[in-house]
Amino acid sequence: MGTTFVQVNEKGFWLKDGLLELWLRFAALHIEDSPEENSDEHKIRDQWLIASRGYFSGAVPDGLNEAVATKNG
């Protein structure tokens, strides 16, 4: 299992993929499922649920920069 560099607003750290996947799963499950399929919250939640499934080794697509770039994110 690899590690992924997690970056938010030009600061970042290395994190083992398994721990990042677990953290993304917990974070995604704390976002309410929006009735609007095209909302920012819905897109973030879906991306994090996919990323937390364990298919990505060494490059988990966390999308944190994009998620925190908007007001709703």
C-alpha cells in the first residue's frame, strides 16, 4: 500500500492510503446526501466515496483543494 500527498491551500503532508481512504469515507458520510445531483456537496460526497473504496494505490484522488475552494465546499 502506498502513500498519497494530501494538499490544502499550499500546505500538505504524506498519508498512508488506507488511512486517507478511511478518513475520506468518514468525511463523506458526514455530508448530507443532497437532493440536487449537480450540487457541490453531492459532487464532493460522491468523489470521496469513490476514492475511499481502495482502488487507488499511491494516488488517492482526495480533491480537498477543489472542495475547499468554494463557499459551499
